[in-house]
Amino acid sequence: MDIKEIKYNEFTDDIKQELIQLMIECTEFGDLGFTHPLSKELSTRYWDKIENELREDIECRVLLIATIKNDQIVDQADKDDKKINKPIIVGSIQLSWDTLYNVCTHRGEVQKLMVKQSYQGKGLSKLLLTSVEELAIKKNKVLLILDTNSSHSFSSQLYIKMGYSESGSIPMSSTYNNTFSATNHFHKILKKNE
């Protein structure tokens, strides 16, 4: 398993297509703030936006991906894919912050933690969160914030296990299965390694 930051010049069409599919799958089985079913068109528009932010190099977003090599593949669909001769993306996470107005530059927002369903329960979410936290410290962030749909208790449990504190809940802030649900907000104060 390898986790790496993807810069604009590394954001190839192959990577983009894998992220589009990962987001569609994770919207169906997880908590990403999109309504299921997520169309390929909408997922593509989202990744176009991320690609543009990376291209502009305005230092406001970091994209990390988790990949595995052929001998680590557990998903039969991935094994059956004849084109696999390179690592495949099984997870992703982002760190975002606002630099436009130079306010609150000490904090970052964890966004779009995604793990392919067949790779869930193997510690990958924890690994991605730890990696994004280490990166946040390098970017001089001391506070991380994130939110999750309250209908997905496993997400909230993960964040609490990882040292995040629940800041509060906003009712009717999102939808899940065509019903309103609350959004739980979390924060974590990072400790710098000194």
C-alpha cells in the first residue's frame, strides 16, 4: 500500500477516471455529501474542479491517494481487469483551506475520505487520516475540521477513535436515502512534533 500526494502534473486522465469511479462507489456505500445515485457527469465535474484548483497552484488543497500493487489486489473485479499492470487507487482524502483572504490560515478542512468498499475494514481510513494530519502539520495547520452525515455512525466512530471531538450537529443539513439527516461536525487540535 502506498499513499502519495498528487500534484497537478501527476493528475493524469487515468487517475482522474479512477477517482471518478471511486467517488460514485463511495457515494453509494458511504458518506460523501452527494445524493445517490451519483452520475458520472457530476462526479467528473467535481474532479474537474479539483484538477483546476491543483493546476492553479494557489496552495489551498492537497489530494492524497492510496494505491495498491497487483499482488495486493483483493477485489475480484480488479483482478479480472486485463488492463491492470499498474497500481490501482483504493482510497483518497483531501485537505483544503482558504488562502484567498488570509483568514484562519491555521486551520484546514478534511474532505472526501474515500475507501473502495472491498478495501474497507483494513485500516486504510486510519492510514489516510494519519497521512493527511501529518501533511497538515507540515503546512502549519493546528486545527482540523470535518463533517459527516449522522446516518453513518461508523464514520463518526472512526473520527472519535482518531482523536477528533464532536463539535455539534446540525439537523436537516444533508440527505440520506431521500430523507433529511443531521450533519455531525468534528475538530481536532494537532500536536506539532517538536
